[in-house]
Amino acid sequence: MTGDNNEKPAQLTAADTFEHKPLSLYLLWSVFITGAGVMAAEMAAPRLLAPSFGASQLIWTNIIGTILTALTLGAFAGGKLADRWPSERSYALVLVISGASLAAVPLISRPFLTWASSALFEMKIGLFLISLFSVSVFFAPPVFLLGMLGPWAIKIAGSARSDLGSVAGVIAAFSAAGSIAGTFLTSLVFLPVFGTRATILFTAALIASTGAWKLLAYKGRFKTADGEEEKRQTDVLSLIILFLGVICAAPLFLKGSLGPVKSTSGQLHETESAYQYVEVVKSASGRKFLLLNEGVSCHSILPAKGFLTGGCWDYICALPMLAAPAPRPLRVLILGLAAGTIAREIDHFYGNSRAIEIEGVEIDPAVIEAGRRFFGLEKIPSLTIRAADARFFLKTARKEYDLIIADAFLQPYIPFHMITREFYAECLQRLSADGIFAINLGAKRGDSELSDAFAATMNSVFPFVHRVTVDNEETPFDNHIFTGSRRDVSPAGIKNPPHGLERVLEKLVSAWRELPQNTNGLVFTDDRSPIEMLTERLIIKSAFERR
């Protein structure tokens, strides 16, 4: 006789194994779309914030850090809640709520981002702090909810199974596959075709509808207190889900239905490119301005009449008199063409006295298109437009230039790879014997730390470095034009400038300063160029000074 204590635990049969009981297609699809949703939010977040804050590394740091934090906390909370409510209905309800919270982001964020952009422009608060707060308020809640769903799906799928490791592996794999799909589809398809807000809403619709389908599949059957089931009407639930789906999907069929991203007075054009937010504005006086992202500074101006703008571009336009006096041919390379303000001035003032060849490099085709439509880029006869990255173009260039101008900056934040010692060395290699390199820096008024670093870095490469400071009353930034050359140059000895540049030459002579070779300051390199940290520190310092 065999006693009870000698009985062996029942073994699971082959029918109970993972191979014969595949995971629910619904669960696999839901974790796939959840992974895609997280990455869609992460890829769309900088595009939503760029018109207000720009797209610097600090923005990406805040976005990635916030999303990872939300996912971590969500996974922890999801595991706890799944143990308490291990049902597909609870799981589906979280899907609907997470989709709804993501759909709310582009709808409720606009007023705050408009205020935040103004605060940044007036230096009331640092970009790091205000952008971190923005990401936390708008994107952390939906991502937190999406992060809950992974452990919840594992709890549901792994119930009463011995192959929990396989279950967790398959669910993790489907979630990762969704993240891959979300990354590429968002960046390469949805953002360029539909825009940022429509992309977020479409993603939210997919997530919410996935949960809604499961809720409707229950047909309103819920357990009563005595354990019996009773059928309830689901008309209200159906109407709510239908309304949510219409709101989320409408932008896909009615592009532009959400209105302009910015409602700037005098706006002629706006678009979201693969690189940035692009806007063209016309003032009451008839001047046209090219603004990018947060619009802290203007990147191109087309005067209502004439060619001079009254800004830093006019000073740069006087530099060919130092680099290649008439009647020598003039070869100019502009790294950061924008809408062609510098190219237009140089072509006009020097084109009648000599042969001119201008190559303008601009990375963003949307900026080039805006320049053609609103700034007359096609009417500059000496200009050849190159759609390319400035640093890459410089590396592959084989000709020499008399004047190289670097003006590819998005103030107040500056691309680190275009201010380094290695970059300046590449520019020096492409200069003619008498050529001049010029770079335009926007720095907070009264600050010397940033400009000293520029000077020290240029002094490490160029035998002679000069600086021209241009006061800018319309923004908190002054322009500093640094020049580097193999020989000592000065505008003081120039006679007979081109007609129309006489007054500009006088201002250039007055502002021209030679910088000593022993200038103190940080030297930027490709390995270490903490330009964003320096800029952010200046903004925060300014915010405290105002208080």
C-alpha cells in the first residue's frame, strides 16, 4: 500500500507545454504596439519641444532620461498591480488609459510650450530645467502607464505555466521588435509625412484601440457580488471609444487640421523638417525673417529694399576686401547657408568688379526650399547650393577658398563639432594663402567665458585671430565674429570699398580687435567640447540675476 506521503507531484503533460499552448495573439500584439508606442513618443518628443526649446543634446538627455525613469517606475508598479489584478480586462483598461494620456499630450501642451518659449527668450529660466519639467509633465505619465504593461502581460500569459522563462522571453522579444518598428516608422514615415502631433495622436489611437477591442470583447459581462454574471449595456463605453478613435485618427486624413504649430504674427510659412522646425515671418515693414526651432535668433533676413540688414551679416560681407582685393577672383564657402543672406550681399557688392564663386552648404532641404520660395535664393547668380552636412562637406572638399564662413548655429545652442580645434584645422587646410576664416558666435551680453573659449581654440590653430563684436538690441545675445588667417590683416588700410559698404567698413574698423596668442580659455576638441554645458550655465546665471 502506498501512502499519501510517497505520491509524486503531478507532472505537466505535453499538452500543457509552451509549444502546444502558444501565447495569445492579442497579448503579443499589445506588447508589440506598446514597445512601438514608447519609441514613437521618444522620437516625437524632441520634435514637439523643438519649436520652443530647440533640439540640443540637453533636450535629448532630458527626454531619454525621463522616459527611462518612467519606464522603470512603470515596470515596478505594473508588476505589483498585476499580482493584485491579473486579468486581461484590467490590462486592457490600462492600455486605453495610456493611449488617452498620450493623445492628450499634443492637445494640452501648446499653451505651456508657448509660455516656456517666451521665458527662455527672456532668460527667465534655464533650458535644462524648463525642458526637463516639460518632458516630465507631458510624456512621463503615458510612458509610465506603457511601462506597466510588460510585467502585466507576463503575469497574464505565465499563469499556471511551467515555461515562464520562455513566456517572458517571447513577450520581451515582441516588445523589443515593436520598439524597433516604432523607431524606424516614426522617424522615416510618420513624422515627415504626417507631422509631430498627428504621429503622436495616431500612436495613441493604436494603443487605445487595442485595449478597447478587448474591453468590448467582454460584451459588458461583469461578475456580481454573488458570483453570477449579468449583462450590462456597453453603448456608453462604445461611444467613448469611438470618439477617442475619431479624435486620434482624424489628423491622418485631414493634414493641418490641428492648425499651425506656432501662431506667429506675420507668419508666411512653417514646416517640420527632418532636422528642425522652420518658420518664415514677414514684419509690418516688409522684412522677411527665417526662424528655426524656438526662434530665439533670426537666421536669415530679406530686407524690404536694398541688401544690407543692419546686422552681423553686413560685417561679414566686408571681409572679402581683406581676403581677395579686387580684381582678383573671389571664392567663398558658406557653411550654414540658411536662406542666403550673406551670399546675397557678397554677390551684390562684389559681383560687378570680379569673378565670384559662392558655394553655400545647408543640411536641411526644407530650409533651402524656404529660401527659394521666400528669399530669392535662385536669383543669386554666383551661388551654388549644396545640401549636405557642413563638416562632412568640408572633409570631402578639394578646392581652396578665399573666404570660409561658418554660420550654422542655432542660438543659443551651438553644434559642438563646428567649434573644435580639429574643425578649424580642416578649414585652414582649405584656405588660400591670403584666405580668411570667419565664424559667427552669439553669446550672452557681458559674458566672456564662452567667447574666451572660442578665442583660445582658434588661437590653437590660426596664426592670427581677430574679433568683431556686434551689439544686438533685439535679443539677449551679442554677435561675436571671429576671424582666423595665416597673415595679419586689418580693415584700416582698405581704400575704395564697394559702393554701399562705406559705412559698414567704418564700423568694422572701429570694432576690429586683434586677440593675443596667449588668450586664456578652454580649448574645444572633437573629444571634449562642453559648449551646451557652458551655454546652459550662462542662461541659469542670467535667470538668477534677473531675480
